[in-house]
Amino acid sequence: MDIELLQLSIVIVARDHNPTLINPDFLEYQRIVDPQWKLVRATGSITTPAFSTVTYDGGIAITVEPSKLQVLDRAGVGPSSSHAPEIAKRYLEVLPHIPYVALGINFESIIARQSAGDFLKERFLVKGSWDSKDHPLETVRLKFIYPIDRGRFTLELYSVTNRADSTKTGVMAKGNFHRDITDPREPAGQIADYLLLAEKDYLFYERTVSDSLSIAK
């Protein structure tokens, strides 16, 4: 079984993001994105007081609400090859005085496997009357929570079939590294420091998924 990364995202939580700022002209002028990037046609940019999103052809989508900024990369590459961490870093440099609260680094992968639900049951659960012919268990969803420095790592595993964006069937793995601001005097700097851990987080995420599912390397 191979672990196929589908997307990663960087989420910066704050008390006062300004969605009205986020539009293609602002992002290009401030060099938050490459000026050569092309917007997705028709739905590439939406800006309102409560919500803004800008989506580019290469798979990058930037979304801002008052409580959070999300940079999503659907290119299926890890942090060292993704534009997402650098976009988030540049945003912090341009807007350093926003009251930032926390950072989330998120990964979503699929491990292709037939009968994924049965695999998870056999891997993690003992047999019992709670899963019988009369009352068959349809889906298994598992959550693992680990403490990390200044936050927590949460891993979810569950079976998927007939995904809208894929013909694959298998085990979905979602990982979230959440770290809180501990120094309110330098929140942007602390978020930037957390961003430097993205590649290390990705390796730990993949290793935990691999170990939990006994995937041979």
C-alpha cells in the first residue's frame, strides 16, 4: 500500500483577518503569489466583507474569513515542494499586526485498498455482537490525538468509496498539527517559526500513518 498525498493546507487562526483585502491585485502587488499565476476561470476570485477566496490554476486556493486564513494546495506535493508555506509566510510579513492565535498544518492522503472498511475493523477492533449480520457495522472512523510542543497532532483514519474526485477506494488519512500562540507580543514571528516545522510534521504524519496501518516501506 502506498500513501498518496491529495492536499495540504496551512490555516492561520486570528481574531481579526480582513477578507476585503484579499483579491488578486492585492496578492500580486504584495508578492504574496507569483504575478504569473493564472486564476481559475469564472470562479477564480470572490471578495465580500465576510469571506474572500482566490483560486489559481496550479491548485492553490487562498481563503480568508475574519477568524482564519487558509492556503490550500491540491497539487499533491509535500511542504518542501509546495507554495503554501511560502504564501502563508509572505502574508505574515505583509500583515504582521493582526492578532494571530494559532497555526494549523494539515495533510490529507488516501491509501488505496479494496474492502477498506473491513481492513480497518480487522486491524483495530475485536470481534463482537456490536458488528453482526443483524447489525452490521457500516463504517469505522478512528481518531488519534498526540501531544506536541505547544499544541497537538490529530490523525483521523476512515474508509472511503466512490470519491467524487477519484475512482479509488481505500483508507483516508487526515492529519492536523495545531499549535497555539504562547507569546502575544510576537504572534506573527511565532507563526512563522511554526511554519518552519511543516516538512518535519509531514514526515511524522506519513510515518504515523504507515506505522498505524502496517505499510511496508
